[in-house]
Amino acid sequence: MRTEEEHPEGALVIDTRISKLGYVTGHEGPYVQLRPVTGGREWGADPTRVRPATDSERLTAMRERTRALNAASSGGIFR
């Protein structure tokens, strides 16, 4: 199966090498490009070390994203 089919753009996944949640933003060479759920710099992940997020991890991602958006909208600092 091709990487694009396994990890479509917009999918929430875990890079198991670094235990980090991210959204798939594309595919560059042999890597899956991921962006953190709270925004920030993309990173390239080995597609063999990427898996879909579980329901629990999706909930964590929604909470982190909401906290980041609330902090940004109020001029506060995200921690």
C-alpha cells in the first residue's frame, strides 16, 4: 500500500519514534510530513513509524488544540 493511501492528508497520526501527535500535511520523498496539533514547524516522519491516532489520542489532540487557540485569542501564553 502506498504512503498517501495509508496516511492521507489531514489525518491525525502518531509519530511513534518521538511519541508525538501530528496532522499529515503531505508526502515529501520517502517521508510523511506532519504538523503538530498546536501548530508550529512541520517535521518529516518515517512512514513505517507512523500510525493512526487512537480515540484517546484524538481527544488529547482536541484539548491541546483548544488550549492553544484559546491562549492565542486571549493574548495569553500557551503552556
